[in-house]
Amino acid sequence: MKKFLIYLSFFILLMVASCKMGPNFKKPVLNNPQAFLNDSLKGDTLVYDSVYNDSLMNLAWWELFQDSNLQELIKKAIANNQDYLIAISRLEEARANLGYVKADLYPKVDISAEATNSKMNLLGPTNESLDRFSIAPVLSWEIDFWGKVRRATESAKASLLATEYSQHKIMLSLISDVISNYFLLLDYKARHGIAQKTYESRKAYLEIITARFEKGIVPEIDVNQAQIQEAQAEAAIYLYERLIKKTEYILRLLIGENPGEVVTEAKLSKQIVPPEVPPGLPSQLIERRPDIREAEQMLAAQNAQIGVAQAMRFPSFSLTAMFGVGSNELSTLTSADGLIWSVGGQMLGPLFNFNKNKRRVDVERERTKQMLLTYEKTVLTAFKEVEDALVEISTYKNELEARRRQVSAAENALRLSKARYDRGVTSYLEVLESNRQLFDAELIAVQTFDEYLRAYLKLYKALGGGW
């Protein structure tokens, strides 16, 4: 009967120790659309590959922008960018923290050594002193009755995953920033070239107008108008020189280097547009986004904290054991007669703390609600970013075609205006307006092509790295 009670007590102990306080995490179910609103391309819906979904990040997507200089900048950014290196360090910190928290599941063994000399006699004066020496390993273990440590470990595991997804999020943003600023640099260089060409053309025409004025063929106001146009074009050159330098410095910062020139012979007009968006993109692709996965794991980590808080409302049980040697003489410390040992248990629980532990649970529940709302907002933001990118790709493509027709028409209009002015058919104001329209049309066309390329970049980023 005695053995039966011992076994029963041990069984009950195991059963109690196997429970965990607090709710288990369940992935939130959101009412998301099955397809994207602005995926207007006709065709069958793509089959969603769950294996592909589990891929955190497909780095091959940025190779679709076929520029060797750009690829080299991206490699340098991944190797040297301080923000990304910090993210890697935070991942290692989270991994170490998981091991730190998980260690509380197991017994702890310490070593205790003592050497004392005392002279104390409560019954009266004495000249004798007492020596005592001891050394013993000490085992202590807080039994995880209510699952507090296991919930804390669960939270640390989720935090580790969230940190890993955060690292991928930072990498995705880093690559996107490099590509975006690289295209912007090529954009500014192209606009600088247009300003330089326009300045040289206007300067040459100013010389012609000045010569005509000196011969009394045209009025002085024509000279002044030509001077204004030349100065405007020259000012634009300095504007784009300034923007080029500032963009180069941003790129150098992204690749972890001091400010300096970014050497590239690439032209914006020679950049290859990525493949068109395939028809019927499934909305589940958005689940690959690292920020969504990070938010999900942060929610899981916070959910586990409810269990930790609930477990703190109940008593904790600890076991301690010591087995070693002790003696009044250091020379006989290791003798068999000097063995010492002790075994004990302790229960410590809250009794009355003005509902502090209950409020702790309420705090963690509210924090979990906040994390859930953050997760929902992250998903909604992700859908918006995808829709924005799809709209930009389709509209910028059509706008670019219109802008190029505008440039062609403006070039012909300027040629005709100059011919009419040379024959005295029209005033110089017509030439001024045609020249201004061509300059503006060329600048806008270049900017539109840059925006068109970056719209693809936004879509790749919005989908977590391509499709």
C-alpha cells in the first residue's frame, strides 16, 4: 500500500507538471480576398505552391534587373550594411536568449565551499575557537508545475522566429533601397544629360540671336528671352549634379562605405524591364512577406506570456539537495567520516498582494490584443502595397508610351517653330514655348521610365520577394 501511494503521488506529480497555464496559440483567420483587385490580366489563377510559400525569401528576384553594377552593389550591401549586420547580431542574441530561458527547465548544480573560524559560547567565556571546513555540490530545481518556464520558452522560441523574419525583412528592404536609389541615380544622370544637351543647344542659339540683334535683325527682347532659357538650362545642370552626388552618398551609406562616387556606365534607357506580371496572382503569396510572419510570431510570443502570468498566481515548488564532505580539520576534510548531506523541499506562493498577479494577467491579455491588431494591420497594409504596385505597373506602362509620343511631337514642334521664326513667320515666343515643352517632356519621360522600373521593385517587395 505504501509503494502504491508513492507511485500514485509520482504519477500525479507528472500529470500536474505536464500542464501549461494560458491559451495555446492559434494562427488568426482573416477574411482576405482570394485574388488581387488590380490584377487585371486575364488568365487562369496560378497554382499556389506550399513549398514555395515556406521559402522565406527568394533572393533571385533582384537578378531580374540585369545590371552587373547593380548586382555588385547589392552584394556589398549584404556584406557591409550596418543595419543588416545589427539584425544578424540580434538574431544571435535571440538564439542565446532561448537557451538562457530554456535552461530553467532543468535542475541547477552549484558548488558550495566553506571555511570558518569562530569563538562563540553562549554559556560563558571560553578560549577555544571552532574551525569548520566543508565542500559540497548543491542541486536545486524549481519544478515547472504550472508550465511557467515552458510558456516562457515557447515565447522565446516565437521571439527567435520573429527576429529571424525581421532579419529577412531588413534584407528585403536593404536590397529594395539599393535598387531604388540606383535607378534614381541613373534617372538623375539621364536628366543631367538632357539639361546639358539643352544648355548647349540654347547657348548656340543665343549666339545666333545675339548676332542677329547686333545686325539689327531682331529686337533686344529676343536676346533677353534666349538668355533666360540658357540660364534655366544651366541651372538645371547644377540641380541634377547636386542630386546625383546626394544619391551616390546614399548608395555608399547603404553599402557601408564612406561618401564617394558610384562608378557606373549604365544608362537608364538601357535597363531591361522585368517580365510582365503573370495573370491570376493568388493572394496567398502575400503570406511569404517577412513582416507578416514576424508579426505572427510576435503575437505567438506575446500569447505565451499570458500563461507565464497565470502561472505566477499559483505556488512554486522547489527541491534542493546537497551531498559533500565536512570536517573541523582541513586535513581530514576528505575522510569518509566527514560526509554531510541534506534534502529539502519548498513551496512559495502568493497569499495577498492586492490583485497584483491578477492585474499582471490582464496586462498580458491586453498586450496580446494589441499584437493581434498589429498583425491585422500588417496584413491590410501588405494588400494595399501590392494593389498600389499593380496599379503603378499598369498605369506607368501606358503613361510611358504617351510621354514618349509627347517627346516626339515636342521635338518636331521645336524644329518647325525655329524654321518659322527664321523665316519671320512667327515671334520668338513660339520658339520659347516649344523649347520649354520639349525640355519638360524629355525630363518627365525619363522620370516616368524610372517610376515604371521601380513599380516592379515595389511589387517584388510587396510580395515578399517576387512570385
